[in-house]
Amino acid sequence: MPYIILLLLAFSITTAVSITLIGGRNLIGVDMNFINILKILFAWQFLVAAFFAFFSRILFMMINSEIYKIPSLAVSSTTITTFVTSFALVFVVAANYYFLGERITPIQGIGAILILAGTFVIMR
């Protein structure tokens, strides 16, 4: 279980980094026409974000593999992995608040707490 938690933490961080890098206003604040999309595809933020997104998919598979090894969870390991990796959304909200200056509404804060609580309930 500690290894799954470590993998989940790594997944959450890589997902948050990936989404935060491409969430910058200099990338998404432009018209999404063909020329701008080409510029975005070669921007360093997009390329680094793509690396982190790829790595988070590898971590997803590793988490799924570890959950599959638990006999009582094996029958629905991918579904459980999907639920527990939703914990990454809490990291994304926090990273966007801190790095992008986005504001968190009370409803978003409550949602983040519910996601965190739900993650622990599912893992029990």
C-alpha cells in the first residue's frame, strides 16, 4: 500500500505539472487557429507538458498493476485506479492557484476535499 501511495503522489505531481504548464495564458489565451496551434506544439511549455503527461500515463499503468496484485481489488483494478488517480485533481487545483493565479471558489474547495476523502474511502 505505501508503494501505491508513492505512485499516486508521483502521478498527481506529474499530472499537475503537465496541466499547469499548458494552462498558461500565453498558450491558451490565443485564437486556436492552425498557425497558433503549430506555434503551441513547438513551445517549450507544451513539449515539457507532453513529457509529464506521458510519464503520468506510465505511472497510471504502474498504479493499475499494483492494485491488480491485491486479490480483493483485482477484478476492478482499472476502475479503482481511475478513481484514486482523480486525487490528482486536488494537486491541479492547488498548482493552478499557486502558479497561474487562478482562484478557488468555496464549491471547488469542497469538491477537492470530497475527492481527497473519496480516494481514501475507495482504497480501504
